[in-house]
Amino acid sequence: MGDDDFYTNKILPNLNQLTQTIRIDEIRQKLLQERLISPANDQVLREQKQTPTQRATYFLNDLLPHWQPEDYSKFLTIIIESAATCPQHRTVASLLELPLSAIVDGGEMENDGRQQARNGAAVAAVRRKSPDNREVTDLECLEVSRVASKKWMDIALELGFASEDLVEYETKYPHSLKNRLFETLTDWKRRDGEKATVAALLDACKRADIDGVVKKVFTK
């Protein structure tokens, strides 16, 4: 991962809102020009079958974590510039604690805008020392999806999803096992509510024979 603090403190705590809000089509060409994404990444982002949310999920989960610190600076500048014409990116700027006063006609950023954005108050990642009956957080769902994506089908079945559900996830995310598992887990949380606990997830992962690495997510 490039800039761990930025990704952990700004992106992850706001991941769901960013996924729903950011409009990749508005900034894709600029990302390509700045070499923040490769032509292959661009081709995936341009797939017509993908919804804006699916594009954002791929971008935030599969591309952003691997950037270097200077890449994040370029990205924040792009967001500020695009916010002048894309209302949704004003929300993105607010979530990332960018100075909204810097959004002007032409989308210029104040000289210290980048530093303000990078050094804003950090949002603490939510973790617990030991698994118990509390509900799994969105951040933990993302971390589990990173370490256990190869077993996503087994985990999904153990969590009570049907075969047709798995086909739907495969269709939505043909290029990413991680995204399939992440959406499976978030759908499980939405479906089971208070019953979507750490203990329940670990039990499912144990039956899927991958509880060893998943336990580490909850003991960091």
C-alpha cells in the first residue's frame, strides 16, 4: 500500500459513501493522463455493463490501495477540479476533508490545499482486540475480503447464500474475487442485522476452512 495513513484514515472509514458518490466517468480520462491508472485499468472502468457503483468499487478497492503518496496528491487535485462541475464530488471532497472553499470556477486549489487535505483530522479505524458477539464493521468486511477472497464462494455458501446469488456476484464483478466477497459480506450484514456478528463470521470461515487468516483481522 502506498500512503497507509491516508488510505486507512480517510478512504476506509468512508468507503461505502465514497463508493456511492464518486463518479469515475467524470475523472477517468484525467486519471489516465496522470498515469494513476493503466490502459488495462481504464478498459475495465469503461466496461458498459458496470454501474457507476461497480466502477467506484473496483477503483477504491483494487487500484487506490497500491498508490504512492504523490499519487494521492494528484488524485485530490483531480477531485477538487472535478467538483467545480460535478456536484457529487463536492460530497467526496467533504468526506476526504478537502477545503470546500478551494472549489471555485476552474477548480483551482489553494496553495496549501493538498497539505490541508492530507493533514486533516484522521478518522480512527474501528477494531476490537478479540472476536465476540458484536456486529462486524464495514472496515473489517473489507479486510476479510482481502485475505480470504480465494474462498469467497465457500464463505458465501456457509453464510446462507444460494447458488444463484453467487452467479450474480460473479456477473457483477468478473475481474475481482475481493469485490465479490466484500459485497457478499455487506449483503450478509444488511440481511442478518444484529446477527451478523464476528463470532458468526468466524464460524462460517471455520467451516470454509479459512478461519486462520480471518482471525488475524480481529486480533490486530
